Amino acid sequence: MSSLQNKHAVIFGVASEQSIAWGIAQQLAAQGARLSLGYQQRFKSRVLQLVRGGQVPVAYYGRCDVTSDAELSDFFAELKAPVDVLVHSVAYANPSTFGKPFTEVNQEEFNEALGASAYSLVSLMRAAAPHMAPGGSVIALSYLGGQRIVSNYKLMGVAKAALEAVIRQLASDVGPQGIRVNAISAGPVKTLAASQIAGFDAMLKTYEQVAPLRRSISPTDVGNLAAFLAADGSRNITGQVLFVDAGYNTLAMAALAG
């Protein structure tokens, strides 16, 4: 029997076939999970194309902006089965903030980024909690920029740091109900969000040259780790940030050329 047979996974953040959330959906489905997707209205056409393509069976899909309590309530009211796995792959900062000094970030931009990227997990957890099955697993997506300075990441790095703190607090809050909360810190992947970061292609090339495994990662790699965190084999792992980045996070200074 597949490790996720009879489990219901609800995934937020699918934006295209290149998105990490879609890579997670594919791997969870391959392990036997039943899928439901929540999507932002602006990504509706892409999500419908993926669902109708039939590559991955999707039991339910519906509009849901995780920053909207009303849309969260409506979405979970439509679900017909308890939630075993909850995936939060949602982040946003105004694209202009990636290219300007951090001291020039205004309060509105700061609040928007932390609200969409970190507090949204709190809102999602609050809406999902009544529907979560015992032993449920919550998985969020982070990045090394939340722990270290990454060029041109800036405000989003602060938002990811906040997200990782939220992970720990939520793990403590819902642990007594048997629910686990963890984050996956993925290496850089070419997604719609990554296209907002100036110099991303050059960054990825350098990454592949210096990471201990000398390669980049794919959404499938993230999906494989998510499948482990979703399964009962990880039943005693919570409040953690797990890296899947070809070992890049272990570096203090990469090997110098010459």
C-alpha cells in the first residue's frame, strides 16, 4: 500500500506547472493521497488547465485567497473529507522591494509581505483546524533567505524568517491535538515567483557550481520530502525547518576558483 493511501491532502499555492506546490501535489498523489487545491483567482486559468489535463487527479479545487478569512471559510465548508495534510506554499512581496535598499521599504510593503507570507499560515491553520484529522501534517515552504542574507531577496527574507517563527509557535499550539507543523526550506527553483528576483539565472548557475552536490533541485525533490513529512513515518517530527537544497545551506564560504 502506498504511504499516503486514504489520506486527504489540501494544497494552497499552485500557480503553474513549474510551481513547487504542483511538484508537491504530483508526489503526494503518486503516494496515494486524495488531492484538493485552493488557488488565487489570478491563477485560475493555469490551475484549470492543470486539473483538466488529468496528469494528477484532483478531487476538489476552488478559489481561496489565504489572506481572506471569508474565502478560507467558504473553501473549507466545501470539503467533504477530513484534512490529513495541509500544504502552505504561498508568499508575496511587492516586486519593487527586491531591487531597492531595505531601508526604503515602507510600512505598507512590510505589512503586506509579512501578512501574505507568514500570517497567512496562522489564518489557514485557524480555518483548517476544525477539519484536521488526528495525526495531521502541516507543511509550509521556506527558503534559506529567511536565515541568511541572499542578494536581491531582502524583504522576502524577513517574511520567511517570520514564517519559520510561526512554524515553531503553531507546532507548540496544535501539538497536543496530534498535529505536526514543519517547513521545507527549498533551494532555488525556476518558478513564477523566482522570475521577480533580479539576476536569478546567474544566481542559479553559481548555486550549481558551489553546492556540495553540484546541482540544483527540482519541484519533484521538494515533493519527495513533503511526501515523507505527510506520512506516518515522520510522526515525531514537528516544529522543524528541513532543507532540500543539495547541501547549499551548510556552506559558510564556497570553494574559490583557481
